[in-house]
Amino acid sequence: MDTQIDWTAASVFIFFFLLVTVMGFMAANWKRGNVPAHLDEWGLGGRQFGTWITWFLVGGDFYTAYTVIAVPALVYAVGAYGFFALPYTIIVYPLVFLIMPLVWKNAHANGHVTAADVVLGNSGSRILELVVAITGIVATMPYIALQLIGMGAVIKAMGLTGEVPIIAAFIILALYTYSSGLRAPALIAFVKDIMIYIVVLVAVVLVPSKLGGYAAVFSAANDAFTAKGAGGLILKPAQYLPYATLALGSALAAFMYPHTLTGIFASKSADTIRKNAVLLPAYTLLLGLIALLGYMAYAAGVKVTSPTDVVPALFKTMFPSWFAGFAFAAIGIGALVPAAVMSIGAANLFTRNIWKSFVDPDIDHAGEAGVAKITSLVVKVGALAFILFLPTQFALDLQLLGGLWILQTFPAVVFGLLTKWFRPAALLLGWLAGIGWGSWTAWNAGLKPLASLNFDGTTYTFYVGLGAVLLNVAVAVVVNAILSMATPKTAAATR
């Protein structure tokens, strides 16, 4: 990719970046409550976001800069297999409709701020609370780093080199998140999502029209996959099971992440969440269009050394500099919104479920807000360190493990809402089995998301995270049954 600075694109990028920076600081007084020094106010925006704000916020941290970069990159690299992200987002919304209103009602009634709060309230187990909190924080860190990778891809496309632009962007992000809390990404999400929609809709109409239509796009992609002997426009039979399990496992994990749950907790009612579950599939349509950019790159003759550079290279090739700058700004701002919500979600977990539970149980509301603000800065610095001092692949590999790990909190969070049958010890041992087997299997596979089992001469390949959570549930059920037979369940036994 050309390393000469494109000042037109860079100027447009900087303009929109400064615009959302001003909005981020202004958000401190937007919908501000009467008690600003409170974790509910800073970390959840006062729990007052309605349908449209929640729609933009959840969509903003669900469809990130790395999504816009990574999904087309995967489609460019492997073809149809990369489209697993579409069915997973379709599967997730019925789960949100059915389960998340229960999570919200439980949190609203008891003042819960995090998933670990919900677990503690339902189980009474401090140990289970702690492991859910640590899992959430560890799984989130590389996810934030991936937003930096997405931003880095567009900064490089404009010819800006070095780490200074990314460091400057995240210093600004850290400052307005510290000042405004969740209100900043909620307000910025309006601008980010509108820009992303404009970019994608323009791209899927104009790019194919310049390349001879979609028939030419698919033909070029098919020829490219045939030439390299890998990938294709349709799935191969051996890919059916891994494709399906990746979609299902990713759907179960999606709303266990601290940043997606933060959007749920910040909603003002259970009905707001249900309405969003109905409206959010509009983002799935957008994601499908984004994925097609991977095929368009072949038709446009884009050649890159890394698939991550495909989307920036395509925009730079097919559009004038000013629109490329607008597109890069949309992707860059698409990094800021989820990174802010992720850092807030991780900070809420540390404050409520580690600091308050184990360090300072008597901390007041203002103290909680103060600890959370400091923690959000530390989390961002940690994520920045990921890409400054470690190979990019390390962050990618850890994010794959992060999805596996966060999925293991699903039984502890959800089962406790649906039934009181499970004892904390059973859920804890299930979590340990899922984390242990899943991490060991992924590590042995070179940190790949798939595992294989041989049964009766046939090899079955599946998403390791889904296999781990099934083991998690099986262990929890067996252990719980044994404990139930050994000792009657009492109030003391639930601690």
C-alpha cells in the first residue's frame, strides 16, 4: 500500500475525529442525573437510555471497527466460510429477546451493574462472582486491542506511519471517557453508525457498478479462489459443522461480554431491550453488505500482504480521497465507541466485584465511580500495550481465547436466572472444566478456534468454545446431582 500521506483523506479523517471528540466531552452533561458521582451515572448513563439510544449503543459496540475490517478480510481470505458472522447475529437476537429482559429486571431490582453482580445475587458465592469478573476483564482486554488494530489499518492506508496517531487517539478517548463515562460512546454512536451506513450503502452500489455488476464481482472472486486452491463461494461439506458451531457458539458468547451487557444494564426498561432485539437485525443486513467488500476487492484487483488491509485498500482504490477519508473516519470512530464501552464494562467489573468485594467493602458510591474511572484508564493503557509491545497476532490469538473464555460464564449468569437448582460449587467446577479443556485444546491447535474429535472412524470438527461450554454444563449437571444426593440443599449450602 502507498505510504505517501494522503492529506485530503487525512484532513477529512481529522475533522470527523475532532467532531466526535467535542461530542465526547459535551456528553458529560447530556441526560445527567442528580448524583453524578455514582457508578450508575458514570458506568451506566443513569440507566435511562431509551430504544433509539440503546439501539445505536448496542449496535455501536457490537459492530466495531474490527468487524468492518475483519469480516471482509476473512471473506477475502476464505470465501463463504467467513460469512458465519451473519447467522450468528441472526441467532443472537432471539436469545436477547428471551433472556436479556430477565437479566435487566434482576439487575434493576437489585442495583446490579455487572454480570458478576447478577451471579453473586443469585448464588451468594463470592468465589463464583470473582471468577466471572476476572473472566470478563481478561476476555475484554484483547478485544479493545483489536479496535486499535482496526484503527491502525485505516491510519496506515492514509500514509500516516508510526504509533503516534494511535496513541494520540486513545489519549483523547481515555480523557473523554474518564470525564463523561457511558454517555460519551452513547452520543458518539449516533454519528458513527450513520457514517458506517452511508459508507457501506455507497460502496455496495457504486463499487459493483464500476466493476461490471455483482456477476463480475462473484466471478472474479470465484476465479481467485480457484487459482489459489482454497476458499470458495459456497461451503464445502466438511465446513458445515464448524460453520454452524462457530455461529451458535459466537451467538451464546456475544451478550456475555461486559460491553454488550453494559448496554443492556443501561437501558431504561425490559421493553426497551425487547424492542431492540426486534430492531437490531438491521445491523445484520449491514454486516452482510460489509462482508461482500471482501469479494469486491478481487474484482477491483486489490493486492495486499495482509487481509486486514483489504477494506482500506479497496476504498483507496475505488473512491476519491475525500470519500476515502470519510470512510476511514467512520471506521476509526467505529473503534472509539466499542473501545470506550469495553473499558467501562471492564472497569465496572473490577470496581464492583474485585475492589468493593475484596478490598474495600465500605466504599461509597462516589468512591466506586472514582475507582472505575481510574480503572478504565488502566484498561486502555493495557490494551495499547498489547499492540505497541506485542505482535499483532498475539492480540488476535488472545481474542479467540477471549471468546472461548467469556462463553464459559454463560451457565453461571443465565442458569441462575432460570433455576435455583444449580449450586455454586457445581457451576464453579463446570466453569473450571470448560476453561481448562477449551484453553488446552485451543493451545494445542495453535490457538485456532476449531477442535476435532474422531468417532467411529469419522472426524468431527467444531468450534472449541461451544465444545467447552457443553462440557461446562455437563460437569455442572453431574456435580450438582451428586451434591444434591449427598447433602440436602440449605441456605448455607448455597454460599
